[in-house]
Amino acid sequence: MFKYLLVSYFVLTALVCNVQPIENTEVVTIVISITTFIFAIILGFSMAERHSRFSSLKQIFSSIDGLILNSYYASGALGKKVQEQYKKLLDQFLMRQFDYKVDDFDHLSDDIRGMQEFFWKLPNKNARQNLIIDHALMSLEKVSEYERNVKYNILNRMAVYEWASLIILALISLYCLVALNDGSWIMVIFIPILGTSIILLLLVLLMLDKLSWKHGQWMVLPVLDIFKKLNLTPYIVDDMLVSGNITRKSLKGMKVRVASFPKSYPNLTGKKVKIVKF
């Protein structure tokens, strides 16, 4: 995001230095006053709505992580062998969370169903084990419900007309700012900074809408922590490092399984996994 802001700043600076100011500044002042007022209202509403959706998804994924751990600890009461078998299913589920993008989280429904079937097929030896199995199944049923909530929230994206309105208003505001330049050094500094701030707000809104805002903190790191709690080698996809969803610094000292896919997403065939020490 920083490089986009840097480019925006220099482009705006170049415009301020080269574009001739409009003589009728009164009209420009009226236009920019109305435009920025409407822009602020729409942007504020959109930000609040996107942030609410973002917070809801963070809470849902946090709840899913807790329920997954509950089901694992419950399986331990059914014997070491059962727990190890179930841990393999959890490992597969957690890895596929990273194999698929957040937008395709509903692809994990088969994995959730597979974990439920694992407990359904266990022999019922006594009342105590029945209670443990019921507890684990209840946790997984809640995970299934949360998965449907995730799908609903992901589909709740900003409409095209909302983006069009914001972009048009932003462009008008930027044009008016450049047109108000009187050639003074204060305006040459102030206008590019203000214009870059408008672009920054739109970029943050875009990242919130695409759920890429602080993705590593709310999605990646908590799952890596679960891998550790399950005594599993943490797992990531190499694209996470390329996109910046997670940094090498956050993995320093860790031994991690790194997956790569030779074909374009969403084709996950031919996956290769290697262990890397960061």
C-alpha cells in the first residue's frame, strides 16, 4: 500500500506544480465544499459498515479456533489412538484454511463434515464416552454454523454503485484541490498531502472490503498458534509471504511447512510441501 501512496503523492505534487489554477475560485470552493461533505458522509457510513463486518468475521474465526481446540481436547478423553487419528483430520482442515482464500471458506464444509463423521463412527462403549462424543459433535456443529455465517459475511461486499460514487466524489475533490493551488509553497505541500490522505482512506476501505486488512494478525497467526497447540508443524502457503500476509520476521526461529502450487488458483493439484527453517 505504501508504494501506491508514494506514487499518488508525487503525481499530485507534479499536478500542483504544473496545472494552472482556475481564476473563478469561488465556484471551485463551493463545489469542493459540497463534494467533500457528501464524500465524508458516504465514506464514514461505508467505513463503519465494513469495520463492523470485519470485526464480526474476526470474532467468528476466533470462535471457530476455540471450538476446534475443544473438539481436539475432547477426543483425548477417548484414548490416545483416537486423538491422533482426529489430529490428522484437524491438520488437514487447518491446512486447507490456507490453501483456499477467505472468499472460498465454504470449500471447508466437506472437512467439517468429515470430522463429524469421525465421531459418529466411533463405537459407543459407555455413557461417559457418549457424553464426550456428543460434546465434540456439538462443537463441530457450531463450527458448521459459523462456516455459514462466514459465507454470508464474505458475500456482503460493497456494491459497484457505492464504489463509483466514492471514486467520482474523490476525483472531483482532488481536481478542486489542484485547481485551488495559488502557487505558494504551503499549497504545494498541503494539497498533495491532503489528496494522498483521501486516497489512503479509499485504500483502507478497499482492504476492509476485500478482508485483506491486517490479514496476518487476525487470520494467519491464530491458526499457526493452533498448529503449535496440537503439536503440529506450522503450515503456510508461499503466496502468503509474497503478498505480505505474513512476514519472515514473524516466523523467525520457526520450522514451518511451506506449500506451493504449480497451477493457478483455484486449481490446487500438484501441491508440493517442504519444511523451511526461518
